Amino acid sequence: MKKLSMVRYLSDYVVVAAKIPKRLKTLMDSLGIKPGPLIRRSIEEEIRRKIFEQLEVKAKMLSEKLPPISDEEIAELIWEDRGR
């Protein structure tokens, strides 16, 4: 049974390849840099950046649809909430 769960676990992955100059590969090897974790981290950071960009656009669109709230009203709401 352990073999089946391992196969299922491995099937959740895909291979992503990148072409780099031989010089970089040689330097990576000599410095002991593993490309897998580096590529994974870079992709995760880019995905996170893109998601935040999309959220910023959506937040801006929503804020344009909401009526403006004065600073006094915000302060009043905060004081009311603290009193609970």
C-alpha cells in the first residue's frame, strides 16, 4: 500500500525545464546550487506577486464603487467597536 500512496504523491508534480547557458550550469555545479529548489522558489514568488497585483486591481475597483467614508466616521466606528 505504501507504494501506491507514493505513486499518487509523485503524480502531483510536473517537470518544468529551462535552458540556461553552459557557463551558468558549470557555475551552479561548482557552487553546489541545486536548480530545483531555486526554480520552485522563483516560480512561487512570481505567482505570489501576480496574485497581489490582481488583488490590488480588484481592491481599487471595489473602492471606487464604495462611497467615501470620512476620517471622523472611521474614528467613531473604531471607538464603538472598542466599547463592545
